[in-house]
Amino acid sequence: MDDLPELGCYGLAGHSASPRDLLGEVAEAEAMGLGAVFLSERFNTKDAAVLAGAAAAAGDRIGIATAATNHNTRHPLVTATFATTMHRMTGGRFALGLGRGFDMLFDVMGLRRVTQAQLNDFIGIMRRLWRGEAVAGHDGPAGSYPYLSQDSTFREDIPVMLMAIGERTLEFAGRVADGVVLHTFFTDQTLARAVSSIRRGAAAAGRDPASVRVWSVLATVGDHLDEEVRLRKLAGRLATYLQGYGDLLVRVNRWDPADLARFRADDLVDGYPGAFDALATPDELRHLAGLLPQEWLEAAATGSPERCARRVLAQFDAGADSVVLHGATPAELAPILDAYRAVRPADRFEGLPRNPGRARAGDS
């Protein structure tokens, strides 16, 4: 079966109490030809470093990326060691993906909120350590470190990816990152604007804009799944995002904020005790689907496998280099991948690297 380096999936999509399931998912994703597996982190049973090591053991070809971990939850030397270990263990198929995370969570954890200045400083520290440099007397936005060093013989070329939503963060990612992972439920117009922001940031920094690999993230919920699963992956997932950062998602999509206000004022939504995609009952999910504007739910791949495949192609037409098929396991994606292969412009992706953080043909 031909590989599809332009497509990826998330491991343990959504909530999972059984991290061991990742082993089978990665093996299946690789056998189906998916190019990369992305690993999100939750502070329960989804530690990014453990999952990345498991993914490396389960696959021989598939690219692996954290999408995302937060730089402020580990010491820089620990993160640098994690990335170097994965880089060598996978023969260069690993990318370190970082995100800003949630301010309220860091507040209750007693950690500083993440800023662009911190990320820029932290990425610089990582790259210096991977080049075999010692970092001495460092005092910057990422912290104060008397002495950091891995190995003076290191010449590790490890891509760094950033997760980004807003325009300023997208431009920043274009300036400093090797790859960018966008957010689920972007309209095609929002995706095009996001890609433009990334390319603009890269050009302003004197970089080749095409050297930054941009991954769109497309909620992929085919009608071959049963109703409750579709509701949870679509209305439940979008409603969960709106709980956490609805204002930002509505703003970047240029949706009507009055619709968000009505959603928040609903008796079910107001004061709900947790994440909808994890806790909501089938009746609650149906209620949520009725609250959300249809336009918002259409920023996804839904319907028949053939329709989902066309939505994937539309992501490339909007400017994405690659697409994460979000919220679905490899088994759930199987009929969609079959339909996609029938319409895939193969020449467009020839030589695309396995490492999801690399845009250049010929790289590992």
C-alpha cells in the first residue's frame, strides 16, 4: 500500500484511559500508509514522552510529533534529552511540537503562563544544546540556568513545531518554527489566512516561506460511524473547544460572536462540570448539535468517504502542505483513505519527508 506522507492522525484521539492502545494504532496507521502520528498531552494517562517512545517502538516508517507538549512543564535539559533520544531512536523521524497551553491550568498548577518570548528563548536553548553547545549563565524569558549541556559532539537536526491559532502567533511560528500545526474547525478561508500569516512571518525573518511545513487539522467524522460517535466527535468536540477558548476560535473564523453568546447562555452549557466530548450523554450531545450554527459544524470532513476525501483535497487547495485527520482512529479512517487514494494527486507529494516537521524533499 502506497504511503501518504501528506496525511497524519492523532494517537489516542480524544480521551483514553488505555494508553497501551497506542501501540496498535501506530502499527495500523503505518500499515495504512499514514505519514505521521501526532501525540497530544493530558495530565492523566497521556504523557508525551512515554507515548512518543511507544510510537517509536510500534512503527518503523511513520513520523512522530508531539502536538503538543508545553515547554514550562519540564526542565529544558529534560526536554532536550527527550527530543535527542527520540531523534536517534527513530532515525530522524521525530519533531518536537510545542504549544502555549491554557493559562488557567498553569495558574492552578503554579506555573508561569506561556509567552512568545519564552517560547523563542526556549527554542533557542534547545537548538544550541542539540548543536553540542553549552548554555552557560543563561538568564532570559524561559528562565535562569547556570549551566546546561548535553554532549559537545552532538550535531542533532531536530525540527521544532508550534501549535498556533491567532494571527500574531501564526506569524511568530513562521519566524521561528520548522513546522506549524493549526487548529481544528478552521474554515477554508481561515486556513488560507493562517497559511498566509505563517508565510509572511517566515519571509519577514529572512526565511524561505516554503521551508515551513503547515499542517491543517481537519475534524474527520464520516457517516460510516454511528450517530453517538459522530455527535461526540463533532458537536461534542467543537462545544468543548468553545468552553475553553471560544472567543479566539470565533474571532479567527470571523463567526458571529452573538451565536457564541447564545451558546454560552444555554442552561446546559452554563456551568457544565467538565468537557462535553468526554462527559456528555447522547441527549446532551443532540442538544449541543442543535445549539451550534450549521456553518460552524461544516468546518469539518463529514458525510460519505468520498465527500470526506474531497474535503481533504480542499485543505491543500487552501494552502496547507499536509493534513491531520483529527478525532478518528486509523480504523475509523480506513474507508476515507480508500476514497482519498482514488482522487489523490500523487505527484504533488512526491518526496515529502516522513518527519512531519520537515518540508524539504530529500530530508529524512
